Amino acid sequence: MAYITLKTPTSESHINIGFEFTEFKTQIGKSQVVIITDSNINSIYGSQFSEFKVIEIKPGEKSKSLEIIGDIYKHLLDCHIDRNGLIIGIGGGVVCDITGFVATTYFRGIRFGFVATTLLAQVDAAIGGKNGVNFQSFKNIIGTINQPDFVYCDPKMLDSLPDEQYRCGMAEAIKTSLTRNNKLFDFIDENKELIISKEYSVLQKLIYDSVKIKVSIVEADEIEKGARKILNLGHTFAHAIESKTGMQHGEAVSIGVCKAADISLKLGFLADEENKRIRELFKGFGLPTEFKFDFEELLPAILHDKKKDEQIINYILLNGIGKPVIMKFHYNELKKIF
């Protein structure tokens, strides 16, 4: 079991790794509590938080809409939740995004926390305070940055996770290792079989090291004016592919990171051997590394990407494993490279 505290100029977020997820009840105090979760999680774990009011949503990205957000506001008002309330999201990345967004905007902000139930949420989505919803077909373009009071990452909850979602979480863990710490990349590479079999101590270290890296980056740049941009490695094309195809986020991230590695190789930043290692590691977890697409078809989604500045995209390349570099490309330059 381990604690990590994410400290920003205005808040502290306490991240608990390896604790039983029901420990979240120790954080409640005298607050009125509402749980936001999805139907899958509620069917598996709902009996363990049945004493609270529960708002259940459908699993998947379609729930990250302003229509669903409006329904949740109505539920909160019906439950007489006021500024002293506490909203707890129990679920994966979608539930965490919705919970953070709702809590930050309801009554101009009330307390919230997460129980992260997927590997993707435990290593990435629940950490760092980004809370976003989709608009039309564009991902996360409406959102806030606000830290949860607490996050619980219980690796035992991953036993109930479908293999596809588990693999998607590994895509984010590998991406994180490429942005700061080649030791984590080596650890993942050397422990593939134990990670796939969900060996508890290995999982706990994987989650801890991933969170530690992300916390250090967020503390240095909470609102993404500089260093935090490196966490977008692979995401420019990942979000565009998701918007176009409905592909799972982790699978799209795997493809996006491999494309960034290919461009890094092409431009002379990354060695061929390193590029091959990156691809093989994604493949080792059953993740895709290629996707045939027409740049023009993805362009509308790229044009609405949050990481752009007018006609310039902040695109993350690799100067080696664990050595990201932020490059600025005009759309036409990026198209030419592809």
C-alpha cells in the first residue's frame, strides 16, 4: 500500500494505491454523498456502496455528453445536494471525467473523489484533474482542470476487468513510461507475462510508478502551458481516430504513439532499435500498432484538437525512450510528413 500526494498551488489530491476500494468511506465525514457509476460497475460492486444515493449511467463514451450532464444535475438537485456535498465517481475514465466535470461546475464547485476501477483510470485518467466531456463527435473539448480530493486505486478491482479494457490501460502505462522514465519502460518490458497475469505486487508497482511520473509532471504544469503537453504523446491522432471510428481509447493511443515513434525515426530523433522496441512492447500486450487512414479524413478532428494553436499543432515526438520533445507543426507540414 502506498500514498502519493499531488500538490498544486490551490489544492492537494491524495492518491491511495493498494488499499481496498471501500476505504473511500473514510473520506466522507459529514458530507451528503452521491455516487456516480456505470451499470457494469454497479452490477459487480453496487452492494458495497448501496447505503449511498447512486446515479447510474451507461458505460462508454456516449455518456460523456452535455445531455447526460444535464440529467445528473437534475438528480443532484432532486437529492438536495448542496455546496457541502460530495460526489464520488466509481468507475473508469468515462465515469471519472463526468464526475469531475459535474462536481466542478455544480454550485460552482463541490468536493469530489474517485475510485478508479480500470487500469487506464488508475495509471492515467483519474490522476491530474482533467475533467472533460465530448461535444458532437469531438473528444473532451468542453472541460475543466480541478483536482479530486482523493483517488483510490485498488488493483484487485482489475480482476473483473475485461481483457480488452485491461490492454487499453497498458497502452497508457507504456505511453507514460515513454514520457519520463525509461526504467518504467524496461520494467514493463521485463515483466510482460506477470503483468498480463495480473500478479498483484507487479501491478501495484506499475500503477505506483505510472502515477508518480504523472504527478511530477502535473505538479510542474497543472494547466498544460508547457511540460504537461508531453503527456499528449500519441493523442493527437488517437483522438482523431476515435472520433472517426469509435475505436477504444487505449487502442487508438497505441497506434498514435507508434505513429509518433515512426515520425521521430524519420526525422532522426529516434534510433531504429528503439522504434522497434516500442512497437514490440505494444504488440506484446495485444495492442494494434498500425491503422490505414486518409489524412484528409482525420483532418476535421485534428482541426478541433485542444492541443492546436490556430494552424499549429503541438505534436510530441521522442528523442529516445523516456525523452519526449514538443514539436510545432503546421497542418500542411504534418500532412507532408505522413
